[in-house]
Amino acid sequence: MGVTKLGDLFPDREEITFDDLHEKAIAFDGNNILYQFLTRIRQSDGSLLTDENGNVTSHLSGLLYRLTRIVEKGIKAVFIFDGQPPEEKMKELVRRKKVKKEAEIAYVEALERGDMELAQRYAQRTARLTSPMIEDAVKFLILMGIPIIQAPMEGEGQAAFMANKGDVWASCSQDYDSLLFGAPKLVRNLTVSGKRKLPRKNVYIEVKPELIDLAQSLNALEITREQLVDLAILLGTDFNPDGIGVSGIGPKTALKLIKEHKTIEKILELPSMSAAQKDLDFQTIRNLFLKPKVSTDYLLEWHTPDIEGIVDFLCGQRGFSETRVRNALEKTIKTIEERKQQPTLDAFFFSKK
């Protein structure tokens, strides 16, 4: 989930297009992207798409239609998946599990009352990403010729590391944690662009890809990255106990306090802070962002999609319509074939950057 309140501090975002990312390597937060698909791609009663054997396919449907467009536009996607979560995150994961169970009960009750709109809302809160779902996603991504990287811990930390090395141009996630981990650039809305219905309203808005530049944002806020991390801890990160920050402090207040007192140490020493707040282990949380566990053992190579392999997997094993799958892939393959006539083909499929 990340620090959702952090977004309020980044109003100056650059609206971009898919074409702006042509031939740029983008590190996708795999877990975050799949959660987005599992949340949004559902049937009218809120249930997930599945095949005849009960295997969830919502995330595969999202990958098929979004990834083909991404590849078609010449964007060199890299998918990074989370490893073992740090101990500090476990309490937050337990809390989320409890929230999902409560949502499941409310979802069933809404269905029994015939309130489909409410059922949809609760259904979205029940999304779970399981190991079999990730395995299916990885299989599809490999067939699409996309490099896969298993992070030792947080995927966004791995993406930030690779971006700072110059192996990828930006991190792509709906969360803002990539910026806390030090990603120079964050691309948002790349997999959710298009028309989106506002919750509880019969109103649709146009969601467009956007770019946040870390250096420019820090300059505008007049703080350092270290101070941004301290600010996030005040608001509540995934590593805070139960994901909760300091009570009564919102984004604007947190920014004001950081500018005035410089560090979270000095802020927590203020007389207005409670004993519990003063005991917050901010140094451990800070280090998880500033010194994340990452891997240097990865290889970035892009390959032409295996069309027949994709058809066999999605249609033969997961119940997709062969006509729809081939139609979805047709334009992408045509674009790739056209690139074969260009001298930059090897750079597109095999370059590291």
C-alpha cells in the first residue's frame, strides 16, 4: 500500500504518454501491478475472473491487454517481485489480513441484499495475491520476453537501486515508496490509464500516465531525501507499527515540522509527543528505506514474445479465447516485425538500458 498520504506533497507531476517512454527500460513493481489488476478486473458481482478449474485469471487478463500495449510502444518493461518482507512489516501484513476478512464478510452480506455496487466496493478490498497467481504471472511474462527479477526484500527498493545504477530509467508503481527508496523517477498510472469511475459516483475521469522526478520534487519541497523518509515515518509507512504514523500529523504538518526541526529525532522530543510516540523505532524504519537489501545478481535481456507458447498457456491451460488472445498480440507482433527492419532492434531487445 505504501505511504498513501505522501502523494499530497507532489502536486507538480508531468503528464506523459506511452510514446515518451519509447526504448526506455522501466522497472515495474510486480506485486503492486498485479494487486491493481486483482482489485479492478472483476465480474459484475465483484468476483474474480477464473477458468473452469477455479484458477484466478483477472491478473493475467490485465497483463495481456496492458503489457501488449507497453511492448508495442517500445517500452522495455522489467518486472520485479517482492522477496521476504522485513520483520517490521509483518504487523502491517497481519492488520491487512484482518481488514480483508472483514471486507469478505461485508461483501457476502451486500450480495445477499442484492446491493451490487456496494458488493463491488467490498470485493475490491478482499484482493489477495497468492503464490500460484504470481507463478502464472511470471510464466506469462517470460513468454512475453520480459525480464523477471526476484528482489531479496522490497521490490521498490530493488527498482530504485537499479535506476540509480542506470540499468533502468524509472520505477513504475502506484505507490510512492519508490521515491523513499531513492528512485530518481517514478512513473504512475502506466497500467491503469484510461477511463476510471469515481467511487460512489456515476462519474468517470481520464487517468493518464504521470512522471514524478525525485530531485525536482525535493528541490520544490526544500528538503532532502533523508528528510522525506523522516516525513513519511511521521505519516506512517508499511514498516511503522500497524502502518500508523504520529497521531494528528498530516502531510502539511509533517512537512512544516521537518523544515523547522530538520529530523524526526528532534520532532519526537517535542513536549507534545506522547511516551509511545517517543519510543518509535524510527532509526530501523529509516534504514529500511535508506539502506534496503538488494540484489546485484540479475540479467536484463528482452526477447520476442513466444506467440504459440502464450496461446498454449492462456488458451489451452487458463481458458482464454484464442481469438481474443491472438487479436491482442497481433498489433504488438506487427510492430516488433517492423522493428526488425530497423538497426536498433538489438538495442531494443538486448540492451541493458
